[in-house]
Amino acid sequence: MSYRMFDYLVPNVNFFGPNAISVVGERCQLLGGKKALLVTDKGLRAIKDGAVDKTLHYLREAGIEVAIFDGVEPNPKDTNVRDGLAVFRREQCDIIVTVGGGSPHDCGKGIGIAATHEGDLYQYAGIETLTNPLPPIVAVNTTAGTASEVTRHCVLTNTETKVKFVIVSWRNLPSVSINDPLLMIGKPAALTAATGMDALTHAVEAYISKDANPVTDAAAMQAIRLIARNLRQAVASAAICRRGKTWPMLLCWPGWLSITPTSATCTPWRTSWAACTTCRTAWPTLSCCRMWRATT
């Protein structure tokens, strides 16, 4: 029997369950934050009493000042990062709170990288290219699929070449992730279905990866079981909170298990991202098809 070393990276603290959002302020305090840059998109910010409003409430309740950057676009661009960095520096923020799905989380990571590393972001594409610590990141998740709130991947679009690139580093890991099912209420059924399939793709990809290990196998199998049991009902009801005991957990498991087999996931993900940027096809569906083909 042969033995090999493997790593398994996750955020320091992960919160799950109804009203998990209530810890966001105290966690920023524990991380030494005085003024947070809240990174989100205009759609989420416009929802009254939604995820952004709730996050703002708990941050301010804890005495954390907040500056808001809501310029994140789907498949966040390097220009989004530069715009967010300008707000971060102008407002003298010392911590980043991302609210949303994969796009705000990746944009927030990009802002953290740009704030601590000189030069063009594209020069850091690859694995473990970062040399400086990032500002603390607290990721408040509102949807399923990418699991960016628990991974070391930062995925951005180069606006000059129109191609996505990935910055993979343990320094990108959020310090805290928050998955509150009450923040996922009201998502369209099509979005719930697509992101659920995205999570399933992560799980299958990790399970069949050549770099799989006992920890990722266990997470992959459990994620597949839970998605099979819950996704149809979540889509049919369009009320994810009814599945609150299991749904937020299964969203993150594929992200946790995909952290380790990086050599297997890097190439197929790049393929699907580049194609998506070019043809604008729905990302989860495209990545499902291409990633399964690329890893089998």
C-alpha cells in the first residue's frame, strides 16, 4: 500500500443554519476589523430587508463602520476589482465582507489581492503565487454552486483578452464563511436548479479526480447523497429554508472537497470558464458538461 501527503484547506470558522448571519458583526470584531468594505451587487443591495440589509444591521450593531461597493458583475472582471479597490483605499477599510454568490466572493478576494500585491492581477494567475497576507475576508453566502466562500480560488475575467483566469492560494481563504438558509429564500427555481447542479458537478468531479483522498471521497459521497435527496424538493418549493438543516451544508461540501484535488480540477475549470466568457452560455450547465468530459 502506498502513502502520500495531501492537504485539506477550509476557512477557520464556518457557520450554518437559520440566523447564522447574526454572527457577522462579532466575527469582524474578533478579526480586528474597524471598517468593512461590503462587496456585493446592485441586485442584492436593492432587496429590502435582504441579505445586504441584514449584514449591514449586524455589522453596525457591533460597531463596525461600513463602506459599500455594489459594482460586482456576473463573472467578475478585473475592472470590478479595480473599482472596488479604489473604494477600499479611499474609505481606509481594514476588512472585507462579501455578500452574495461566487461573483461577489471572487471579487472580494480579488480586491484583497490587489490591496496587498503590486502589478496586474493576471500576473498572479496560477497556484500559490501570492506572497503577502490579504485583509481578513468574511463571506456571507446567498446561493449555491460555486462554494467560493470556502475555497482558495479567485476567478476573474481579463477584460483585454476576454478570458477567465484563476488565482489559487491558501491566502485567498475567507477567515469566516456564513451559510444562512434564510438568506436563500425567494431565489428563482431555475437558479436553485442550476446552482444545485453546479454543486453536484463539484462533488462528482472531486470523487473521480486522480488526486482524490479519503477526506474528499467522504465529503463527495455525502454531498451527492444530500443533493439527490433535497434538490428536487428545493426547486419545487422554491423555499430553501424548508430544507435548512441540510441544504447549506451540502452547498459547501463540494467546495471543501474540491480544494484538495487541484491538479485535476485546474484544467477543466479553465476550459469551461473560457468558453463561458466567449459564448455567454449559462455557466452551471456548461461547466457540468465540459468538466465531466474533461475529467473522465
